[in-house]
Amino acid sequence: MRGPRIDDPDLPLRLLFDRWPEAAAVFLSRKMLCLGCPISPFHTVMDACAEYGIDEAAFRADLRAAVAG
């Protein structure tokens, strides 16, 4: 069984932060309050980007770069 993938469109933010804590910096640099939000177990990257009006493709590229090191 494979583990979670950073590009999984259904990946809840809470799981993303648990698996890749370094991804939090990408959210915080954009002043996104997803880290610690009670909705993060239910929201995805797509939801967060829509909520904050952020280009999802560019945001995901930044996430991949952050977790790649």
C-alpha cells in the first residue's frame, strides 16, 4: 500500500501537515491560516487555494519544492 502523495487532490490539509511539516512554511508565507485551523482535516489544497484566491498550480509547485528539500 502506498502512502499519501503531495499531489493527491483529495489529501486533507491535516494529513499533509502531518506527513510533510515543511509544507507549512508555504502556507504561512502566504499568510494562509490553514495550519491549526479546525477545518484542516476536511479541506484540501484546492479548497484552501480557492478560499484565499491563490493559483493552485503555482501553489502546488511551491509545495513540491518545499518538500523536495
